[in-house]
Amino acid sequence: MIEQDPAPPSEGHWAIGLGLAVAANLLNSGLIAVGAISDDYLLFPGVAQLVWVLPLTFFLLRKGHKRTVWGLLIAAGIVFLLNGACFGVFLVGLAGA
């Protein structure tokens, strides 16, 4: 009999990481909206995002899901940049008032 090599372990998919990031950000927004998290959380949105991004990244890397981590980090980076841009516009608006 000819033995076949086992299939290589899955490295995940970038879209799964993107979906995880979107779901986590929606959960954060929902918790802020219902008052479960303080409004002070909004002052540092990019830093607060690290609370869930870093542990999830290390967990996925230990499991060998490299592509999923890429999707997660890309989505988290986009959210970080959008938060920074919106926060900058907010501060400029306050300074002009």
C-alpha cells in the first residue's frame, strides 16, 4: 500500500481574522452604548483595543493560524486609524469652538 502524507495543518484564513475583529469592535461599541463600560474608554480607543487584540493574536499564533492573525491585525489597524482620525477631527472641533 502507498501511504499518503497527512494534510498540513490549516493556517486559517484572513477573512476569519477580519470577522473576529469586526465582531469584537461591535461588542465594544454595544457595551459602551448600554453603559456597561465607562465613557472614559472612548478617550483612548486604540489603546483600549489592545486589550483584546494582543491576547487573541498570541492565542491564534500558538494554534498556528498565521493567516487569521494577518486578517485580525489588518482589521485592527484600520479601526485604529479610523479612531485616530475621528478623534483628531473631534479635538479640532473642540479647539475651534
